[in-house]
Amino acid sequence: MKEDGKGATGDSGTDAATILEIFSRIAAIPRCSGNEDGIACFLLDWAENSGFTAEKDAAGNVFISRPGSRGKEALPPVVLQAHMDMVCVAAPGCDHDFAREGIDWYEEDGIIRARRTSLGADNGIGLAIGLHLMEHPGETHPPLQLIATREEETTMRGAASLDPARVTGTTIINLDDEEEGAITTSSAGMMAVAFTFPAHRIRVRGPVSWQTVEVAGGKGGHSGIEAGSGRANALSLLGKLLSGLMAETGCAVTSLTGGERDNVIPGQARACIGLDGAVVKQAVRFIREEGRACREAYHETDPEMRIRIFPATPQDNVFAPDTAAGIVSLLADLPAGVCATDPVIPGLVATSSNPATVREEAGMLTIGLSARSNKDAILTVMGERFRRQGKEAGAAVSIPGVAPAWHYREDSPIREAVVETYRDLFGTTMRLRGLHAGLETAWIAQKIPEADIIALGPDIWEAHTPRESASLPSAGRVCVLLRETLRRCAGVPDI
């Protein structure tokens, strides 16, 4: 087993360099949600080469354990937890094959970025920090366990399937946070909803002017973290544009697509429509006027957003009128963005909704939506509302996944220890916050009610977008913080 040759807390610059080396190995492995076998094998091999015990459960989660330092073997273990998968998003026009290719990343002035794709710092940097601490936890530390879960970004299957008997300790530090100097102590629950329409079609008769209506250039972003940012939802805007156009001039719809992932605000969407030649000018004028109004409304949050109408390739068929009306009316009416704010915590989004994707496949068109709330009961109410809306529009509604909320714990020794350690090391007080995003901590807390859990991590910006970036110096400082916290958990006096 490798021993740590550093001092009590280590050097953040050295830690950052090692974290980058580990992240580079992680980033080379394709690991979109549902494709975690490669990264799981890497972790198991890493553990074996490092002399640690490791195992993988039936769900694909990986568990790595290290004994406490000499004389500390019997102390209560501390569990570090991160997830293996990433959100795979490419910039428009980028043909990166996420299933076969790793991430093309680079580092400049301490900031890591990817070329035209998401970086996967969420949660690759957290996983790298966890691996580094397992190998170099300091001279004195309690027993450690690193749990790496799968499918966090989609179904949370890994955390939802976690067997509490495999978790060695009740002090748990989740490494899936994105702001240094903050500790997350609660998170929102999440619900995935699918509205499915039979894509009934009819053949086109007579002359038709075919046009594409496009909403593009939206900033997008994490649908939970950025829920309160006011960013445009391209699918919602497209639904409202088409609904207005149907009322203004009438139109047929032959295709409608948009969005990339359920947990990403859609930044682009488009529809191919058919118009009577006599109303084309009126339709173009309507779309352009609406486009100007939208650009003005979103010029600060989405400065590159554009709405346009342009000629399209002629089509043979269109959605039946009732089908098109149902799809468009539902997309226009579904809530997008903040639904409610927290009545106690200023600025905290309590409930949100994100119409995220539209796909047509095998004769069915499906609208995918994700909703979040810090109260599980509110998600239940929203689910009932979505079922009613879908039924009225002619869609079958399914709710394939619901994740619980994670609630604030009044008594948290690990929270107090980390806050005190950060203040001693860096001279400032950490901020406690609730997060409007789903965290695996909710599932863990539900399965292990006595667990004392916090979430923290280094500075990461614009996760779930091609603009994602992460701070290496921040990762190094988080590592120093955690190493010193582990030393104090082992009963060593404060520095």
C-alpha cells in the first residue's frame, strides 16, 4: 500500500497537479450515463494497483476501502462519494463521438476546459479528488471508503440501488458540488416525465410553402443549478411561437425536435412547417416580430439567441391537425423555469420545470421534461398536473423516475468540522446552502437515516454545457481541506 510522504495537510499546488493527472486518465474514458463499464474497470484496476480492497455491486457501483492509519484502524470510517458518469453535450456542428472518444481537454492558467464539448468535471474532478485522497490521505486518518456510483446524471440508478450494508461509515462527504467555500446541506427532489403522442400523419395535397422555424443560440445549462438564471428554454419558446402562428395564419407541422438531455435547459429547437402561399409573408413577419421581442427579453441571459424562419425542403406528409395541435399546445403550456421560490431562504428556487427534449421515433413523438422541488409532496402534485395536461393534449404520460429531496440536518458534526477547518486554513467562513439540483445524497440519506452527510467541491462553471470549466487551484485547496478534516476526524489536535 502506498504511503503519503507529505506533511499533515499537504501542498495545494502539488495536490492540484496530481488531481489533473488523475482527471486526464478519467477524461480519456468514454463515460456518458449508462456507459460506465470502462470507468468502473479503471477504478477497480487502480484500487488493485494501489493495494486497496475494491468490489463492484450488481448495479455497477464501485467500492474502494483503505484501513485507518496506525493506531486509528478502529475509528469510525469516513466515506467519500462521487459519481462516474458525465453529461455528454457537444456544441452545434461538433460531431464528437462520446460513445467511443474521450474528452479533448486542455488547461490554461489553472482552468481546465474542453474543446467544443462538455468537460465532465462534473463529477470527474470530484472523483479525481477522491482517488487522490484515498492514495494520499495524510499521515493520520480514519478508515476510508470511496464509493463511485453510476447513472447519477440520468436515473440515479447507482445511488437508488445502493445497499446500505456495503457502506462502511455514517460520516459521508459527497464530492459532487461546484462552489469552493460552500457546503451543500440539502437538495431538491427530481421527477422525470415523458409525454408521448402517436405521430399520426396525413399526406400533403396542393401547393405548400415549406419553412423552418428555429430557436437557437440559447445559453442552456444545468436545469437545476441554472433554474433561477432566467435563461431561455428554446423548446418552450418554439411551442409558443408555433401556437401563435397557428392562431395568426394557420400552419401544418411535419417535424419538431430540440434539446439534448433531460437535465439540460434546451438551447436550440426547430420545427418544419407548411404554410399556404398566401400567408407566407404574414407568417415571416410574425416570426420576425416575435424574434425581436424575444431577443430583447433575453439579451442579458442569452445574448446569442436567435429566432428565424427560412425555406425548408419540401415534405410528403405532416402531422394530422389534431396531433399537431396537441403537441404544440402542450409544449406552449408546460411550465418552464421557476415555478416557486423558497418562502424562507431568499433567492433559493423551491420548484422548477424544464421541458427538455422532443424526439420522434418509431411513429411516436415524445416530449421529455424534468421537474424539481425541495418538497417531495410538491412533486407529487406536479405529477398529477402533468398527467392532466398530457391527457387533455392527447398524450400518454409516464413518470419513469422520481428522486427524493435531501433535507437539512440540524446536528452535523462533519459539517461543523469542515467549517472550522476551512476557517483555520483559509481565514474565511464557509457558506451553507441548499441546492436546487438532485444529489445522490438524498438517496443515501433515505437509505441510512442516521448518516451525517454534506456535499462540497471545487469551483466548476457552466456544467452540462460545452462551456464547462473547472479551477485546478480550487481543487487543490479542497483536497487540503479534506485531508486536514480527516486528520481531525482521527483525533489529531487542530493545526
